[in-house]
Amino acid sequence: MLYNFDELSFQILTIDRFLHKEGIFHVVERPYAALSFRVKGTGHFKIGGKTLFTRPGDVLFIPADVPYEVEYSVSESIVANLQFCNYTEPELFSFQREGEGALLFLQLLTDWQANHSVNGAKSTLYAILEKIDRELKISAEDTAFATCLQYIEAHFCDPSLDIGSVCEKGFISPSSLQRAFLQRFGVSPKQYIIKLRMNKALQLLIENKHSVKEISFLCGFSDEKYFSRAFREKYGYPPSQLRNHIVI
């Protein structure tokens, strides 16, 4: 991916704003790459066997020496033309926050138009790519966390459930899962599982259809004594006394 290609190198040729007429255009191969930000309108690109549809807020990379076809609506984009760019795959990116990409690319255009500072503009371009990389990592982590959370909520009553299996399900490391739970809920994944089990146990005690021993197993506790101890720490009473208090 362009945004995290460690060996990326390029020189800025131009940075400009372009207005596109509606229609289908065939663009011959050019000796420079292009990184463009779609300000308004749409562009439907066919590049090197890929079909890429750009909307406002999207960032498109077109490598050098590649002809392409594009169908525009009436649209506008900010384009950085890059020479000697060593990345060769066409790619499409999107910013997560609406308007954030526009501010970054407008700043890039303003800096270039003000003094044609190649080094300054190049630094800003790297900052844009770093921002995209950071957002995609956060998005991927959010997706992984959501998968883990759904798995936990569907299997918390299974006594064999452990953090390792949860991480495998979400393709996430234990440290990343721990950080995500602390950020969102203020507890560790293990504490969250215990919380779900305790809430379920309290519900079953109120229903008064099962013994304490049965409830401990139904809620994922393989040890009745551990369940009673943990329940007492949370609610102040052992489950049998709390049930008697509720029933009375």
C-alpha cells in the first residue's frame, strides 16, 4: 500500500486544482504519477485492470506510465503530480472524518502556490499518507474489536471461553484487545466477561428456576465456590442469601 510503503520516494512536479467536464476520457500514459483528492463530483476510473470509483473526500493514486479511462461528472480535484515515484499500483483511499482530507489538501495547495516549497510540500504529502495509514489502522482495530465483542457476548456462558480464543477470532493481539477494552469500558476483557456472567447469574437468581450450582455452570463458571466468592465480592451477599432476600 502506498501509505505504508517504507521505500517510497518521489519528487513533486506540480500541485494544482483541476475542474473536470462531464464525459468519458481516455488518458495516455504519462511520465509522472498523480495523487488526487476529489473535492466534488465523481470519477469512475479504469486503470490497469482495476475499476475505482471516487467520490468527494476520496484520495486516488495513479502510477506513472499507465494509460487509463475515466468517466467524470462535473467535478473538481486537487492533484499532486509526482515524478520519479517508485510505487506502481493504482489505489483508492478515504478519510474517516468528513472534511479532514479537504483541509489537508487545501493546505498542501496553499503552501505550494505561496512559495513552491518542494520540501515543505513533500513533508505535507508524507503527513497526509501517515494520516491515512493511522486512520486505516484504527478502522481495522475497531473492526477487530467489534468482532471480539460480538464473540464474547455470544459465548460468555461457555466455561472454555478464554482471551486467547477471543483474540484468534478477531485477529487481534491480546495487548491490543486489552487496550481497546480499557479505552471503551474501563475494564479488561476478562473483567468484562465476568461482568456479563454476573449479570446473567443475577437474572437467573431472580427467575428462581435453578439451583445456585446450576446457575454457576449455566453462566460459565466451572467452579461453584469461585462463582459464590466472586458473586459475593460484587453484590455483597453470596448467591443463596441474595436470592432469599429477593424472593422474600
